[in-house]
Amino acid sequence: MGQDQRSDDSQRPRGGRARLPLSIGSISWWDLTHTLGPILLASAAAIWLTLYFVRPAPPNTLTISSGPAGSSFALLAQRYRSILARSGITLKILPSEGSLQNLERMRARDSRVDIALVQAGIGAARASDRAGEGNLVSLGTMSYQPVAIFYHAAKPLSRLSQLWGKRIAIGKPGSGTHALALALLAANDVTPTAPTRLLDTEGAAARNELLEGSADAIFLTGDSTPPAIIGAMLHARGVRLFTFGQADAYVRRFPYLHRIDIPAGAFDLGENLPPRPITLLGPAVEVMALERESLGPLSPERREELLERLHEIERTAILRKIPGSHAEQLYLLREHIEFVRTNLARSRADAPAAGA
């Protein structure tokens, strides 16, 4: 016993601590690859899929070019600011003179405007301005802005051609009101030649001219006057609101216009104003100009550019997932696309004859 104990004591290290045997095995790189390889590949695939499919978060601040103070464009922008605020998005409202300035701001290369309200039918873009349209995308029709034509006359007018020789306020040059008024009057052979006088006044100034007798008729649209003004003007003595009895013909000739039927009493039930149903015309509020431009003269190069853009719009509409509740709007969009494509094809067929 004593000898065995001495033998055990002799094997202990000095200091009284036990020494444990260590054994380090060799590393198998083949086993390590098979173990960690699938994990690394799965992680890489997950990162790639995240970067590819997950889009960056939308901005929390947007800038919209609206319209004159008190106009329907300005009021609509205010409503959208409240709606977007519920989702934590700040909408900065930039006042403007109307549709044309809104479109110019969107075309500007250094523009900080994200969204703009534009009245349809303000005229085709100049060739020098088209370079800035590459990134413009139309969100579609927002609303219809009726054109209200008030006039003084002993009896109701049935045609715009009856305004020949009158003093007509059509808005400032470059505004949507001005461009639309010129188009409608020209279609009725009413041109700015004597004795007809076209006045460059709009909004409150135009209303005052009509009430004071310095103008015989005025054109008003949503981007230059609030809708409530229509009701106020109907209360004015001797002032009439023009009703488009030829509305269907106008819509056929001007595809960007839409028929708007107003029932009797819509503006004042107590006094039954208007006293009978009337029909107005209104362009759509949008950012898209392909439809209008397809109706005008085009070079072969520009026609091909429009066809390519049209194809891209149609392709995007088809591939995008659309809720069933929006199916009708999708079909309407494709009808408009086909309408523009037909116009472009017709202009291509007419080109040789024109050149001859």
C-alpha cells in the first residue's frame, strides 16, 4: 500500500494539480464543406431573393404641384395631404397657375415635384419638351373637371357658334382653360378676329367682367375656380349656363372630353337650380398626353416612339395584378390604348398621300 501510494504521488505534478491528457484529431475539410456548404448557399440565396424582390420603402415625403389658391386642384391636394398623413407620409403642396405649369414642372430635368394634376386636352407637347417625358407615368384619370360657360343672352344659346362677335373671356394664355376654350371655339368657327374679341381673363376677374357687362361670355374650368362658383353664378340675374346639346358629337371629336349630365336642382334644391337637366363637358385630370398627340401630325420617328411607349403601357397593364373590382377600368384603359394605336396607324397610312 505504501509503495503504491508513493508511486501515485510521484506521478502528480508539483503544486497539487492533476494533468489531463489532450487529444487533437485531424480536421476533415470534406466533412466541413458538406456541413457548412448548404448553410452558406441557403444564406446567399436568401440574401439575393431579399434584394431582388423586396423593394426599398416608399418615401415618407412627397411634393405635389396643385393649382391656384381656392381652386379644385388645390382643394384636392389638401384632401390627399390628409389621407397620406394617416400613413405617415408628408405631402408638400406647391401652388401653381394650373395644368400647364404643373406639366412643365414635371418635365423639368431638375424638378423636385413628384406628382402633378394636369387637365387633359391642354395641347400636344412641343418637340423641345418631349425629352423630359421619358420618366413620366400617368396614374390614370383622377376626376372630371367640367367646363362651365356662362353668358348673357335674352334667350338660351344652343350652339357655341352663336358666340361669334361676342366678348369672350377664355383665361390666360398657356392655361388649360385657354387651350380648351380655343379648341371648342375653333370647332365652331369662332376665331379671334373682329368683331369677336377673346379676353385673357379667368376666375374671379372673368366673373366680374361678366357681371359688370364688360364680357358677354366666360369659360371656367376646375383649375381656375372652385365648383361652388357654378351655383353662385346661377343665382346672378341675367346669367345663363351653356348646356351642350351636341355633347355626343363633341365627345366623338375630342376624345379627351367626357359627357357630364347635371340633374335639375343639383346646385340649389330650394330654388331648383338649374331648373332643368343640363349637359356639360369635362376633360379628365391626368398626366398622360399620348392620346392627344396621336391626333396631330407626327413624323415617322415620333410615331414609332409613341407606338413603343403605347406597347410598354399595355404590357405593364397586362402583367400587373389588378383587383377584380378594377377590371372595368382595365378594359377601359385597353380600349383607349387601341384607340390611340388606331389613330397612329391611320396617320401612318395617310402620310404617303400627304407627301404626294
